[in-house]
Amino acid sequence: MEETKPRFQRKTIIIKKSLQYRYMFIISFTALIAFLLVALDFIWDVYKVVENHPAIIPLLDEVFSDMPLMFLKLVIYMLIIIIASAVISHRIAGPVYKFEKSCDKISEGDLTHRVYLRKGDYLVDLQNSFNKMIDKLSEVIKINERLKQELRSKNIEVESIEKADSDIKKIMPNFKI
């Protein structure tokens, strides 16, 4: 029996600040380092060409006079990279946030809860494995509940059954399967 997945839409891009900011920093820093390496390599190559052909120095002076414009372009490119990394990190942080909230619900005792991610989110394989794990855990608990009912129906009162039920209620006050 296929369950219908609830439809939901996140309203904010930054859901898990620490995770997303760290991800955005790593992507932006890597892009900046790559840009600096390419720029240094380009400057080195130009230096080598100028050594062999000094007549192009006036052309280079004109190119380097546009440095403020090049710096502005660098800032714009970095902003584009930051925005792109925020959108991409959202597809990771959203599912992580969803899993954290789901783990909280399940740890409170709601074994009927399942994780449903949005289309296009990452970690869908983890979602499927997580839901399968909860299904199997629920089945084990149902078997245990049936065994307890069978023992009670035969008037076999086992003190340990009552203690186990009490212990479960202490650990998971909202326990349901």
C-alpha cells in the first residue's frame, strides 16, 4: 500500500544556518582561491610575454587601467557563487533539518511518523532507508504487543510485561505504533 506524501514548500532558503553558512563559505573560498590562482598564472604568463616583446607594454597599461572594473566583476561573480551555493545548500540543509525534526518526533514515541522530502531534495535514499527502518521497528513492536496480549488473554500475568510497559512510557511518553 503506497502512502501519499504530504506536499510542502519551505519558505526560507537558509534553514540550518551553521551547515549552510559553512557550505557557502567553503564553496566561495574555493572559487576565490581558484580565481586567484588563475589570475596569478595569467599575470606570470603576461610577464613572460612582456619580457620577450616589450612593445606591448602600452597595451598592458590600458588593460590594467580597467582594474576597478575587473574588481567589480569579481565581486559580482562572487555574489553569484554565494547565491548559487545558498540554493544548493538549501537542498541539503532542508532534508537534514527534516530528519532532525523527524528524529525528535520518533524519539518521543511516534513510530507512525515518516520522513517525506521534496522532489529535487538530496538524501532521498536516506529517506527511504530511514522510513524502512521505522517500518521494521514498528513491526517488531507490534509482534511484541501481540505476544503480550496473547499472554494476558491466557491469564498469564508476567510482572516483567508491566514493568516493560512502564519503562517504555518513561522513555517515550507519547509512544504509539
